[in-house]
Amino acid sequence: MKAGYVAIVGRPNSGKSTLLNNILGNKVSITSPKPQTTRFSIQALYEDDRGQIIFIDTPGVFGKVKDPVSARINPQAENTLNAKPAVVVYLVDHTRDRNFEENKILGLVRRVKTRKIMAVNKIDVKKPTFFPHYKFMEEEFDDCVQISGLYKTNLNLLLDKIFALLPVHEKIITDANPATPLLNVDSKMFIAEIIREKAFLFLRKEVPYTLTCVVDEITTKNEKTLYIKARIITNDQKYKSMIIGEKGRMVKEIGMAARKELQTATSKSVFLELLVESNPHWHESL
């Protein structure tokens, strides 16, 4: 049997969370087209007859830090690499050219003395492509693979390559629940992340980076109904008005989308009470 920690690292929006969700067959990390979607490292378990992979989905590394939230997010990938995972999967988005941001994350990966795989993502997209700009880097890695995290292309091949590099080891997680692969996220945090994802998808470009979500209460009314009380918190009164929307339409849209996904995830009816408030210091709790 083989087992070990495997860190997934890359630029913002390179597809790390989508890749992990589709490997596991469960939604464990929220996704959106906007940077800063993933704000903390997520650990989740993949297990089959070959052994265990404890995946660590890290937030994307920003080339330049422009706000307090990014300042708290940016060191997390480096901290994960410093913990010396057994394998690092460096995810490359070939549809974007190399720049300072890409070189920064590549520099972090180069410093880690561990086994490494370069995974070129989004091969379902033919144009634009800057693949020749990344091709020369392959010789620095123990193995390379081209994948589509979105369409699940070559994900089994990626798993084969990871297991080939993992050390022989007994199970690290002995009390795993196959239906719940998440290891470091509780129910409140998972629900808060679903609500934040929907806010990212519905709101204007500048608004999502000013907000977070907190779940205050989860009550099981009976075996078939969940009552959830949550708050979307933003740092400015003007953004609060935008999140609520005219006659409360925007927050209702966010709440309806979150409720539908939570009902699917839990197989229960969900009553979601969603409030919006402003707090200029919310990012200090990250």
C-alpha cells in the first residue's frame, strides 16, 4: 500500500479546485471564474486499492498583493510546500502565457525537495495556447501529464503517476468516511463556502473580494429538514446595498442558488435565512 500528502499548486484560476472535485467525485472546493475563490488550503482524501492520497488544494499564488485578503491568502501555498508533501502537482494553464505570477509559483515549486509532477490543464481548449512556453520545464519534473480537470480527461493517468511516486506507507487516515472526503472542513465552513461561491457568481467583478460568509446556526428540524442561519459580511456599506440588491432581489438569488445546491448535497429540504451586514475588519479573522 502507498500513502502520502499531495499538494496541488498553481496560479489563480488554473483549475485546481475543479480538478480536485472531479478526481474525488464530490464537491469539496468551491469554484468560480474569479481569482481569490479558494482562500484556505483544503485537505481531502482519495482512496482506492492502491492506497491513500491526501490532497491539499492550495489557494492560487498572486504575483502582486493588492489587498489585506490577498496578503493573508498568498503565503498559504508556500507554507504547504514547506511542510514537504510527498508529491507536488504543479498545475499549468496553457491558455495563459507565463508572467511574473507564474514564475513566482514555479520558483516555490523548484525549491521543494520532493517528487513533482507537472500537469498541463485545460487541454480541451485549443486556442489560445502557450504550451511551447512551458514545454522546456518538463525536464525539471519527475513526470508530466496533459489533462482537462473540467472534462476529466486523463485524470486516471494523473492518479497513476501520483501513486507511482508515493512512498510505501500504511494508511494515514484510518477512520475515513467514503461519502465525506473532506478532512479539515466542518459543516458550517462547508455551507459558508457554498454561499460565498454563489455570491462570487452572481455579483459584479469588484464586490466578491470585499465579502466573506459566516454560518451561525445549523438546526435539524426533523430528519428531512435543515434550518441554516448565515451572514454575508462585506467591508463597506455601499457593497452591502449591492449584495442585497433592489428590493432584496440579489441576496434572494444568492440564497436560492445556495439552497438548491445544499439540498442536493444533503438530500434534505433546506431553509436558509441569509442576512447581509458590513464589517470593515472581517478579513482579520482569516
